Amino acid sequence: MRTPPTAPRHRERPIPCRLAGPELYAWLALRRVDTGRIARLDGRYYDWGRRVPCFLLDVFDELVEVGLLTLAEPDPYSGGLSRAALTREGRARFAALSERENP
């Protein structure tokens, strides 16, 4: 006689997040830029045409100010859209934060 399959056991406690606060927000912003999806138009940031969540707005500006992100020249054919890209320092910071988040 076959026994019925059992349901997979869920973890009894959640997996801890290794990053928190400003580091977590910076990692989220850098990860979005690393995928090539972030653009700025009229002072607002967009992710594939959708507005970026409000908790990341200041993070993008701070990352540009400290030199971890750079914005391309506005494209006149797209209404002034500027693509965001990681700088060399931004790639290094993203790699370091990613290593801590996903050891």
C-alpha cells in the first residue's frame, strides 16, 4: 500500500536578510541599474517605463552624487530621457553588497 505524498515542510523561521537600512536600499537601486532598466526624465526615475518606488528616489540621487551611478546625456529623440549606468566604483560596491546579501 502506497502512502500519500507529504507536503513540503516550510521553514520554521524566516531567512534573515543580511543587508538592512541604507545598504539594502543602495543594493536594490544598484541592482535595478545593473540590469539596464533605469532612466531619468524630468527629475523622476523610471524602471521600464514605470515610476520607481518612492523609497528609492533619494537613493538614486545620492548614488549619482557620490559617483556610483552616472546618467547619460539626455536623448533628444526620446523627449530628454537619460539612461542610468553603474560607474566602476558602482560596480565594485554592487559586487560587495551582493556578496554580503547572497554569500
